[in-house]
Amino acid sequence: MVSTAKAISYGAAKLKYDASKLIDGIPVSKEAYRQNLYGESPLEMTAEMRDIQQAYHPNLSRCFLDIVVSLSEPDADKVRSLEDRQQLIEEFMLKLMVERLGLAKRQFMQMQWIAYEHGRTDNNQKLPHWHILVNRVLPDGTVIPDSNVGRKAASVAKYMSCRYGLSDAEAISRRNRQEIRDAAFRVLGSMPEFSFGAFKRRMTEAGHPIREAYSKSGKLQGYYVAASSGTEYKASEIDRDLTLVHIKDTCLRLKAKDAHYSQASRPATCKTSTKQPKSISSVGKGHGAGSSPLPPINGHVTIAPSRIGGQSAGSNDKRLDDEEWERKRRKGLSM
């Protein structure tokens, strides 16, 4: 069980929607409970409320409370009879107004309010829920406070769930939103380029249809996404990065992040050297002129035959010829 609540100004339009809801051309609404209202049409009932508002607080703008109470799909079969559902709604309203919003029980009994049950949602045939419209101004002139009314309604729904063995609505809601968020981020990260139409199509294929919300001028101003259970959530309730203002940047950021991780996880490759292998003639480079490129053999250095005593063989022959000539010259002088 889950509940939302807020103060609104458009009571007549809201009640008309609640009373005449159609899905695929089929009425899905029926009156479930009313208190201190006697008109037959939404217009007549809101006129009754307006009479009291004008008498005591004509300048009060948000003079209605709009409350929605929903069962989860597993809970639909636990509250089947009309009497059980009426008791559930009456107990919810009593606890919210008296224990959470501070009214006296006699003031609760004087309140004007009406509840319409919708047997299903646009995307799920097994999600009964109730739309409740409340006059904030009591016949004695007291104004029902609206401070934190949404949070207080949610706390009452949680209490009722525990008391009657219903599902933990908060846990279901968190799970549904996380499911949608994960799917949306996967879709955005896989898109070659962003377009809302492509995003909507891919999300529908993933089992999360999108319902667009337009302003009175026909401008797209937001959208809802359905969980696999059929419950719808505003994009802003799922993740701020999925709102119309931010969704394109989110897509670009996810793609950039994915590209970064792909580059970082790519296996390293060996660099191919562009240098040419050394030629045999350059192997001995750096040993000094005339030194052998061959390694020592048996502990002795092999010396190149072209170098003996630091002189070449040609210069040694010239020295021997000079000595022979000098010896002959001296022998001739002595003769």
C-alpha cells in the first residue's frame, strides 16, 4: 500500500477526472465512499465545498487536498470485497486526519470528502487505487493543515501495510525505480546519438513504456515511465539525470564514460621497432680501431694479424730495408 497527498486549487477539474476516468474507451471509475456530500455530479459536489470555502476563507487558493491510495499487485486479492475496501479507506482517512494532521474526531466526522476507485491503471489491469478529494475548510471554519501532508500520508500507508499484512510499498517503489533507472541508463549508453523518440521506442522494447506529459500549449514538459509491474513514475522521481532538461547530457556522458573504459581495458600491444638490425660490420663498433669483434678464446685476446706492435707490416719491412742498406754502406766504406 502506498499513498501520496498534496494541496491543490483545481478541485472541480480533478473530481471530474476522477469520476469519469476512461482507459481504452472503457470506464474504470466507481464511487467508493463519500462523507457530507449530496450532489450527484462532480460539479454539484465541488459547489457544496466552495460554499463553505467562500464563507470562511475566500482567499485560500489551495483549498482542496488531493490524496491517492494504491495497492500493489500482490495486495489486490487481499482486499477484495467492497466492504473491506471501504473500511480500508475510512480507516486510512481517520488515521491521517486525526493522528497525523491533528484534527479532533468530531471535526473528522464533519469533513467533506469523496473517494473514487479506479480498478486499474493505464498500464496495469491489476492495480486498484483510490482518488480522494477533500475540502480543506471545515464547517466551523477550521482549515486542515497541509504541512508535510505527502510524507504523513505515506507514513499512514506504511502503518496500514504492516497492520493488514500488505506489501511494503516503499520497498516496492524503490525496487521499481531502480529497475527503471538501470534500464534507462543501459538504453542511453547504447544509443549512437540521442533522440527522445528513439529513447522512448527502446524503453518500450525493454518493457518500460513511456507516457509523455504535455502542457496546455502542446509542449512536451515531462514524461512517465512504467515499471514491469505497471506502476508509473515521473522521470524526476526515478533520477534527475533522466529529466528532459538533463537526459541528452546524461546520454553523452555515459557514452564518453563507456569509451574511456573501452580504451582503458584494451590489451597492450608490442611496439614494432622501426630500427634496422645491425650489420655484421658494425658488431665490433666501440672496441677501438683494429680490435677484434670476436670474444676472447681460452682467456687470450685474439689480435688482428694486421697490427703487430702498434705498426703495420708494411712499415716494418721498410725499417728492415733501411738497416740492410746502412749495413752494406758501412761495409763498403771499410773496404
